[in-house]
Amino acid sequence: MYRKYLWVIVVLIAGVSACNKEITAEYESFRGFVQPSNFPQPFYRFGNNAVTKERFELGRKLFYDPLLSSNNTISCGSCHIQTSAFTHHGHAVSHGIFDRMGTRNSPPIMNLAWSTSLMWDGGIVDLDLQPIAPITNHVEMDDSMPNVLNKLRNSSAYPALFQKAYGSPEITSTGFLKALSQFMLMCVSSNSKYDSVMRNQALFTAEEQEGYQLFRQKCNTCHTEPLFTDHSFRNNGLPPSMVDDPGRYLVTQKPEDRYKFKVPSLRNLSFTAPYMHDGRLFTLDAVFDHYTTQVQHTPNLDPLFLVNAQPGLAISAAERQKLIAFLKTLNDRSFLLDKLLSEQ
Amino acid sequence: MKRILIIGITTAAIFSSCKKDDTPEYNPNVKADLSVEFDNVAGAADLQMNTATYNNAAGESFKVTKLKYYVSNFVFTNSNGTTYTVPQKDSYFLIDESDPAAREAELQVPEGEYKSVSFIVGVDSLRNTMDVSQRTGVLDVAGTASDMYWGWNSGYIFFKLEGTSAASMMGGVFQYHIGGFGGYSSSTANNIRKITLDLTARGVAKVKSGKSTNIHLMVDILKALNGTTNMSFATLPMVHSIAPGTPVANNYVSMFTHEHTEN
């Protein structure tokens, strides 16, 4: 008898809590910006732009909306494709409006909350001001900011979405830019095997572990864990191309910055080929060929590449395999599949 | 009785107006209107965009098709030596020769007599690095400032002078875009220039509520091209980044002169 009651109670509690769970799950499905436990504090000032569901969703819609380009054909998502970790798969340099070609490879929209500067040359420091560059670049979206905002004002959907997000249907540059930032800030990739290992939830294989040790010796000074960049600008010895892109020099106009580019993250490399600022290398093997035999002693070559007789890094064939095994642990499929970040 | 009253009022009015002219009584706790007018000229002639032809010191003839520049951070020095800094949020103006409504900085300052004015040509580094929500009005990057902003190397363009000249090998066009506030993390050339003008020779500004005072400045755009460095459209038709703009900024510090003050 006693037992019977107990069971009824247990079942009842379970039923109620299951119900509760469903409700809270719906409420909590949007968790805002979550700080990964193995990452440092973000650089972005969230105090000026606290992430909310409505603002994030507005930003996501804007990110995938071709209305942002002059002939309404190109969206941010055209060059930053989620299934390629938000890069432009298959395109060495960005391919924009009217099939015009840019000169640089489109980098991933990934972990930007920790980026101290944006673009290969760091010409932009504040993520909120970043969208102005592609929107007004004539090889990318070729539009103007006032025109884009006017198109949004005259659209049927946006005034209501701004109302939902900001409590006013007025479409301002601040509301527009900060919503785009919210979407981009939520593009966090922190669920690779490497992250699980760092959080003591998984173990490297022996090969990956050896690769990790080699990585820490040979790469980590520049591609620093856990974001795999130290956010600095360096010259890794690529021979200048026909375009002769001077990199960081464009921003500072200092001779010591010629041919320096931002150290890119190495997360999700399996999905972000081609590599380097102009997408000139198509495979990881080509990257290792570069570092071992093709580093050129151009002005401002990083001194780390000048310790051996041959400029570059000494990496044996066996070491290369181990390094590649480790680099693969930086892939994060959940980032590519996260529905929250997809076009709805 | 009525007549006496009217006479009385009239006398009082005359008396008080006399008194005002002789020894104005300023109440420094009250703010009044003061405008600074930027009258763009080319040498001794009023600037005529698109039509008139001018010559630079390099001997090249040219026409002007666009002239825009920011003036900001106004500070006024009272004849008693104290200074008044206009609050930053009210202190940014975009002078645009193509827009008759955009040739004055309209300000509010405490009543008083002012013997000098200073301002900067451009946008200070603080505002250049501020949160986007603080960039409103003439600083709105999707509004008035949209063509006075470098998107790829974040920062406001301080001064834009564009035109045509047969000397330019870039399709007969020249474009001088001057910007550069000193850089975020890595320092770049700083092309912010501060201008200080003495008003005593040509009329101090007597600011009092109920009237409007106007400080009339002449801005000789030829001086932006000729001076410490004589600019040549043949050798440098385009300036679209920071460092090459420095000689122009060094020239244009001399382009502002005080013409008169309307009190």
C-alpha cells in the first residue's frame, strides 16, 4: 500500500518535472553568449551590446539577406558559408557582386568575440564597424550604408523586427550594426576534440598527442592556444604575388609592417581551404611544403623562420603526419551543423 | 496717464539699450547663441565649385567639385582669460560647400566677451574609437558621415577636396582625402590639426542672450594645396590613406583667417 503511493508520487513528480523541463527547454533554447570554460575573457565589450534572442535573430536575418548588396544578390552568408566554417569554400579570393574578384581570401566568422582586430591587415578594430567595409566595397556588395538602411526601412519585415529587438521600429545604424555583431559573436566554435581533451572529457590518440607536443614546439608561438592565434601580424615567408599585397603596411604605413598579415586561427582547417590571405595554398600538405622548403626571406620575415640554415621550419615527414593528426582534432562539426546559426 | 506711461517705457527702453552698448552686463550662468561661419574662398575670390578655374603653386589649373571637412572641439577664450569648452556632444560640424545649410557651427556658450577661438579640423581620437551608438548626427556612419568614413581602415575622413585638373593622369581627376587620428593599437600618422584664431584685431565676440553673434572666418582652399608643401596633381592626384595626407594637413592649418565678427 505504502509502496503503491510512493510510486504514484514518483510518477507524478516525474510527469510534472518532465512538463517543466519541456517548458524551460523552450525558454532556454536560446542561451545567449556562453563563455567556453577553456577560453580567455572575450575582447568584445558585451556591456555595450548584451546579446538577446530578438537582436540575435535580427542579426541572423540581416547576415543572410541579399538586400544588403546593391543589386540584392549577395549576402554576408554568400562569402561566409556555414558548412565551410563561414568561409567562401572553393574561392581563393572573395568573389563578389557582378562576379568581381577581390584580392583576399574570406576568413571564417568564428570566435570573433576574442579578436583584437579584424581583416587580414587588422584595419578594423571594432566588430560593430566591420559590416561597413563589405557593404561599401565595390567588389563585394557595392552598396552604401544610407541606401541599405533605406531599403530596410521600406521593407515589409524589418520595421517590425527592429521593434521586437529594440522597442522601436526606427532603423538606425547602431541597431543595424549591433544586431549583425550579435549574430557574429554567437558564432563560437569550441566543441572540437581538442576542447574536449582540454576539458578532461576525452583523450588524444598517441599520434595526436605527439602532434600536440610538436605543435607546441613549432607553431604555438604564433598560432597560440586555445584560439590558435596570438592576434599579432607576422610575415610567414609567402613570396609576394602579382597583387603584391603589403598587408599590415596598408594600415600603419610603416616599413616594418610590409608583408605582415594577421596570424589566422587553425580551428576547422578541414573545412576552410584554401589557405593563406590570398587562398594560394589548397591543402595542408601544401602548407607544410611551404613551411619546410618554400619560405622566402622577404622583408620583415619573422625571425622564428630564420633559426635553421634553410629559412622556415624543420619538420620531418613523420612529424608532418603527427602535426596533421593533431590539427584535425581542431575540427568542430557541431559548429557547421548548429541550426541556430543557419539561414532560417 | 497713458501717455506718460508710454513715454516712461520708451525712455527706459532707450536708456537700457544705451547702457547695453556701453557696458554690456554678461551673466556667465546664462548661455547664448554664437555661430562660427566657414566662408570657403579661393584666394581673393569666393569659391565657385564646378565652374571657376584656379591655379595651384605648381602651375596647374583645376576646378573644385567637392569640399567637405569636419570642424570640432570648439574652445573659446574669454577676455578675462577663462576658457569655455563646448561640450563634446554638441561640438561636431561637417562643413559642406555644396550645402548652404552646412557652413556654420552653431553653438551655445556662456554670455561674455571672447577674444579667441580654437577648434580642430577633423574628429578627435576619442570619438573615432567610441562605441557606434555615440556616433550620431554628422558622425552617423550610415548617414551624413557615410562618405566621410574609411570602412577598411576604420576612421573618419577629416577633409575632402576633389576636382578636375588636366595635370592629373588619373582621368583628369584629383581626390585628396585626409584622415588619420593616430591609430587604435598600432600608431599611425596623426593628421588631426588644431586651429587657434585671435579675434581681437578684427572684433571680439560679445555673446549675450537675445541676440546672435557670428564669428566670420575665411577659409582659403588654395592654402590647402600651397604652403609648406606645394601639392601637384601631376605627381600626386590621389590621396586615399593616412600618411600621404600629412603634407595637405600641414598646409591647411594656415587656411583659416578671421574676417570679422557680427555682434
